Amino acid sequence: MATQSIVDDIQWYCNIKEQTRLRTTCVSLAAGNTESHAKSLRASDSDTSIAVDWSRFAYTQYVTNSEYLCNSVMFFEALDRLSSQADRVMMYPSKMFLSENDTSRDIELLVKARDEYNVKLVPITVQHKDNADATWADSFTKLLAFNQTQYSRVLSIDSDAMILQNMDELFLLPPAPVAMPRAYWMLPDADMLSSQVILIQPSKTEFSRIQARIDSASKNDYDMEIVNDLYGHSALVLPHRPYDMITGEYREENHTKYLGSDAETWDPVAACNEAKLIHFSDWPIPKPWIPTPDDLRLEIQPPYFKLKRKEVCEKVKTG
């Protein structure tokens, strides 16, 4: 079954490319412009508007508590605003939504996501790891995306992230069981892929592999270690620019890891404009919805922010 599914996906991808090629050829030849035809062929790789059944694809997120639920709803609002065409799936704790008559804030948010942003709500049992760091104890839950076999492809994105631009094009990449960006911030100490963004072809086979690896996980193994162990040497690698920027990048003094070389000059505004997804990861600063002690914020805020603040204060003093 899994092999046939992969064959079907490859055939589908080839059909899409061929239909796009034929369309651009006909348009160009009808206009009698061979140069236009050449340009159209070069552009056809990015033309995904033809014959795409978007119901085969979905963005997925998992939430484990009220704090992450709120940000997830904001994420799906952004997808709606950005006119994303793929389905939207939120995996949430089954105990969170027991009755629509409940007036709790959690119920209000779940209903809002469902009714206003067309999110499909999937109740799940949170995959909790005992004796683990509280930050990562429930992170296995995201791997349930491998079991969403009603879709040909799902894009799993952590719910503590902010999407800035449409990412639908990722669903049309060549078939591969898994695609992930590099965890660039860990280089050169560790060459790992980031589990913050995972493009998945769900299947019973892959989900069984995931379950088996979870069952054998050591104390220090979390979702990132598991997907790297299984797919680290075979995954299709997505460019972290623009698909996986972390907020901690703005506190770095050297941006070579993110830029990819020391030949490019860091431009924080250009980097933000380029990024399609920003992940809230800036240890020891907590997530934006968790209050940050003033002394901690002042201590670790970016150096250029401190300099700018000093400049403003001096101007105020001097009138």
C-alpha cells in the first residue's frame, strides 16, 4: 500500500509538470513568440495554479494547552488572510472540547478556528513523556501528523511560530517521505534537521516507524532526535531561508550561520521581509505570551537595541 501511494504521488507530480509545460507551450506558440516560449518554460517550474487538488494537502499544528492554542488560532488566521488553499488541521487534546455549550475560553478559540478559519479539529491524546523537561515533554504529539493518512502531504509547523507569507508551494515539491530545513543555529557543533517545519507524506508504514522509535527513545530523545535518527540522511532538505528563521537570530552578533556565508552583509529588515516563517525560539527569553522579567529582558536584549535606546535617551536629555 505504501509503495503504491508513493507511485501515485510521483505520477501525480509528473502530470502536474507536464500539464504546466503543455499550457505554456500552447500560449507561447499561439502568440508566435519563440522567446516568450523559452521564458515560459523557464517560469513553468514555479507555476502551480493548474490542476492542483488542494484537498490532498493540509497544514497541521498540535496544541497541548491554552497558551499554545491561542497562538495556533492566530497562525490559522494568518493562513486564511494569506489565501492559503490547502486544508488546515489542528490536533488538540480531546478533553479540551467536551461540549459546545461550554463557555470557556478554550472552547471559544476552538470554535473560532473551526467556523471562521475553516480549521478541521482533530481530537487526540497528548503524547507525554514522563521525567522530561517540561518544555519538550509533550513534543512527541507533533509526530501524530505522520498518521494523518487522509492527506497525501501535510506540512507540520510548530504552534509557537508566526507565518508571514504563503507557503503552499512546498506541497508541490517532488515526492519524498519527509522534508525538513537544517537547524542552522546548531552549526557547526551539530548537523541536524529542524523539526519545527516538517513536510510529510503520511503513511501507516512511516507512522509505525515513528511509534517504534518513540517506544525506544532514551531520556534525552525528543521529537527532533527521533526524526533526525529516522530521516537525517534521507530527507529532502528545505532551505531555512526563507522557511525557518528563529527569533534568536536577532540577538546574534555573527549571522554567518543564517546567511550561509560571511560574504553577505546582514540586513535585519531584509531578513525579516524575506522570511516566510519565524519561530519563537530565543532562550532564555520565554514565548511572547509568557511574561518576561524586566531584568532578564534588559540583560539580553540585542546590543544594537541598547545603543539605539542610549542614543534616544541622550537626545531627550539634551533637548
